[in-house]
Amino acid sequence: MRAVYFSELDGRSIDLRDVPDARRPGPCEVRVRVHAAGLNRADLMQARGSYPPPAGYSANMPGLEFTGEITDVGQHVEGWSGGDRVMAITAGEAQAEMVTIDARLLMRVPASLSFSAAAAIPEAFITAHDAVFSQGRLATGETLLIHAVGSGVGLAALQMAKLRGNIVIGTSRTSDKLVRCKQLGLDDGITTADGPVFADKVKEAGGADVVLDLVGGSYFPESLAALALKGRIILVGLTAGRESRIDLGMTLQERAQIIGTVLRARPIDEKESATRAFADTFLPAFETGSLKAVIDRTFPAAEAKAAYEYLASNESFGKVVIEF
């Protein structure tokens, strides 16, 4: 089979090459012919050697989500059969023509969606749902602050929160992305091109009950200052850096909660729970059109290096997808 491959972990040595086929499925697994795979910032980090996959997955073969058709079914798998259109998250190796995966992680692709559209869903929406609703406990009517709101996870969180009746404030370094987010329901946008200064404006609106922080670094002190009483910061990403100086007294004053989370390294049963929680609550909304898979660009697998370069440029709005 063909797969996206890093010949060196230098962020540049990216190509498409022949590798051994994905193994035949075990008793509780399926094998899937992949038609499209989402590209994530974690893949960029893996390409640079700064985000190695869990044990059992190749550091040279990226990919955290995919969509395609089941070709082989393990003997103990129930509810799935050959030809079913599926999508899922995985810990790696999804940017390939075939994937073998535990059947518990599968979601059915909504009939109205193409494979490419479906590839934009699993990682972004499961991550956002788990962070904002399961861990952040965002309640109806509360205010959600999203950093990097124009990213895949940011747009997923925005749409689900608006569907639940929440007020959503977003930050972005690009004002054009905020304009586009308002078409998806964003209540207020704050441009951070000149630096992360947003706490006062958020406080004027009553403060954020939940902050979805996909950035970290210098954004974190402002996020803490932007919280409403008993607010929660869910830290998911560190694109602005791993270190930050914060006022610990403010965490006491606001009775704040700070929760760090990662999805990739969790055990299968936790990933299954996160998948089911999202699918049971929000997946039907894609059929009605209440939720949308927002795709910026698709690239054929043969142009994988260009896809990585485009995502690294920070120009994308929504997901970048690789098609096989």
C-alpha cells in the first residue's frame, strides 16, 4: 500500500511511498480502505520529531484520523460489515491506503457526506467535544472563549457550542478568519496579531466560563485573567510555547480550574467513551446540516508534502485533507 512517510524527522522529508499492507484484523478489529485522512498540527510536530506516537506506531507514518470503507472484519466484531462507510480517530499511521483499527472506535459516515468531508470530523470534533463538554462541563447559556477559533478544533467547538445555546468569543491572529467565523455563529472576535491581549474585553462581556486553549504560552495568563468566577481553562495545545508565567493568586481569587488534556495517548476504552459521547450527541446534526465539516483545501496523497507546507503556513481556515 502507499502511505505518507517521513524519511527523516526534520519537518521536510515528506513523501508518498510503498510500505507493507496494514495487517489483517484481529478478532475485535476491522481493516479499512482509506479514502481520505485529515491533517493535524500534531502531524506537523511528528514530522519534526517533537511529538512521537505511542508505542506500536511508526514515527515515520503519520495520521490521526481517517475515513473509508471496511474491507475485512474480525470474527468477534458485531454491527459492522464489509463496505460500511466509517471514520475514526487513531494514534497514528492513518495517512495510508489501509488502516487496521479496533472496531470500538468506529463511527458511521453520515449518508450526506463525502469521504473527504467526513475526514474533517473525527479528530477535531471528538477533541473539541471531550475538552469543552466532557471536561469543561460547558452548560447552556455559559460563555466559551476559543483560542485559534479558525482551526479545525476551534471551528468544531464553535459550532457545537452555538448549537447548545452558548455565547462564543474567539481569538485569531487573522481578522479575516474572525469574519468567516461569524458566519458560523461567533458572537465576538478578538484579533491577536499584535499579541495576546484580550482579557479586558472578555471580562467586559462577563468573563469566560470555559476557555478552550489551543495555543498555550503567552496566551495563558490572559486566559486566566479572562475567566468568570469558577471558570475552567482546558489546555489542549501549545503552539505558542510550553512555558508561561501566571498569577497563582488569581486562580484562588476566581476559584479557577486548569485542566490539561490529550487524546492521542489515551487507552482504547477512554477513546471509545470520547467517541461515543460525541457521536451520540452531535453526529446526527451533520445529516440535518446543523453542523458542518469545514474544509479549507484537499490535496491528493501524491502532494502530501505540499499539504504539510500549507498547514504549516497558518493560512488555512478549517481542515486540510489528504485524499487517497
